[in-house]
Amino acid sequence: MTRSFRWVFLAATFAAMPLLAQINIVPLEDPPELAPDALVRVFDQACIDTAGRAGPAVDWALGQGFEPVDPMRADEGLLDGKAGTVLVAPGTYGRVMLAVTERQCSVWAERVSGPALRQALSVLIGRLEGKGHKLTPIVNRSVERSGAWRNQAQWRYRAVGASQDLGLGAVTTLLESPGTQVLHLAPIARTPVTAPDGTPLRVDGVPSTGR
């Protein structure tokens, strides 16, 4: 397994999800569920449009009214233990966060429907392909962690005119009920060798038996 394609962010995803509530701001009234298409727009503009680069992603977020999270309160799992910046989206009571490191850009959201977010992401994928960007599915499967089933999806993404492949991924709940979801973008190896959870893959992205 090559170091550049270990996909440790998905392992960190499952570890960090139960801890997100620690940095939430509790509103006086229970806010409504967040619109999946709005989350996808944040991901598109903060992560995809900036190719996941930390500086431009943070600049965009600050320009949109995002507020940095106190480093002492930021959950390490959001940054996969790396140095970086976590920002809270305005008006979301801390339920939408942008986590940016030197090579990774993620949008974390609580109380969002997993199936609805996957549908909104599918629309974005189609729009990117319509613009001539290249997206190749790598992984799309369901896994169980700590009694909860989630969908892991990943595409190999290369923007028009770009020379580097990026991994565009999502970890979403299977049920319609609101849950914690993650959209993620990071550089990847040219040839996939493992699934996001470390399972050996053939070159076509299909899980291998390891033989």
C-alpha cells in the first residue's frame, strides 16, 4: 500500500463522528435540518474550486462569514491529527464545519439525511462531468462501524487542465434520519491500491480478496 493512497481520513471519520458534539453550540430552539444542496455548494466552492488547497479554502470560508474554531476546542479527528484549520459555517449552530489541512479539505455536517446528501452530491458529480472534468468511481459500498451502517463513496477526480488526481469522497449514513456526514477532497495516487478503509483493491477499484 503506497503512503499517498492510505486514505486514513475515512478511518478518522468514524472515530471523530461521536466527538463532533463536543464543539457544537447549543441553540435555544432546535434548528431545522440543513439543506443537502447547500452543503454540497460549500464543498464545491471551498474544496473543489480551490483544489483542496488550504490557503484559498480558508480565504473563501472567511469571506463567506465562517468563523475559526478555537484550536483548544477543535476535535483532532476533524483534521486527522494534522495541523490545520477548522471553521464553523455561519448560522448553523456549529453543525457545519470546514476542516482544512495542507493536503485535505473536508466538510462535516450534523443532522443531515445521508440519502439526500448522496443525491445532492450525485447532481454535483454530473455537473462537474458536464464541464469536462474527469471523474472515475473508485469505491461505492456500505460498511458497518460501531453498530451503524454507512456508505463509502469515492471518485478519482481530475479538473480540466490539471495534472494531479484528487480523491473526491463521501461518508454518509444509509438511513433517512438525520446523522453526521462528511464530504472530502485530497490528493491520491495515480493507481488505487486500497479502499478508503484499507481493504486491498484491484486497479479497477473493486475490492480484492487479497490473494
